[in-house]
Amino acid sequence: MPAQAASAAPATSYEAKFRVWRGDAEGGDLKDFAVEVNEGEVVLDIIHRLQATQASDLAVRWNCKAGKCGSCSAEINGRPRLLCMTRMSTFTREETITVTPLRAFPVVRDLVTNVNFNYQKAREVPAFVPP
């Protein structure tokens, strides 16, 4: 008797409209993209899909994908957010999602900013010594 295949519910996906800042320290502009979004994804997942399918040279920094390191900080619709912690479900399907580099730091390229200031200040803070 042949085994029956389990019928899984179709994954919910849609095409989202993204505006992503492309450029460097000299200047740049927002570029429009349409990218597939699947249920449960975060903005960083979509940026990775964008890199894989339409903009292989898009520069974005990320490390832990767990909201701990802050490497993927960017502005999403004008608000500083972590790309790895911002769920796509917080936006409507009709909404255009704009992703730009943090304006508090100098731009290196695309979504990557120069955060050396943070590391410099961290070195200046004395280490904690328990009493």
C-alpha cells in the first residue's frame, strides 16, 4: 500500500515593496525593489533575499541574528531598528518599507555605517572591578 503524502498548508507569501538606500559617503539614492516575503520572516531575511536575487553587491552588516550585537542596525521607515528583530508582520502587505543607514553614523556603503566611535568609547570606559 503506497504511503500517502501529508498535505501541508501552503506557506503564506507575498511580494513586498522595498526602498533601500544605495550609495556611499559621497552620496546615494533610494532604489525600489519588489521582494518575496514568507511567513515568519524579519527584515534581515528580506535584505538577504534581495542580495541573493537582485542586488548581489548590496552592503549590509550583521553578525548574530539574535538582537544582541546591534550590527544590523538601520532605519526602517525612519525609525532606528535592528533588521534581525523587526518582523515583517509589523507592516501591512501594501506598505512600502524604506531601509536606510543610521543617520547618526557616517555611511561607508549602502546600509553599512562607520561605528568606530562606539569601539573607541568602549575602550575608554574602565573595566568593572567587583568590590
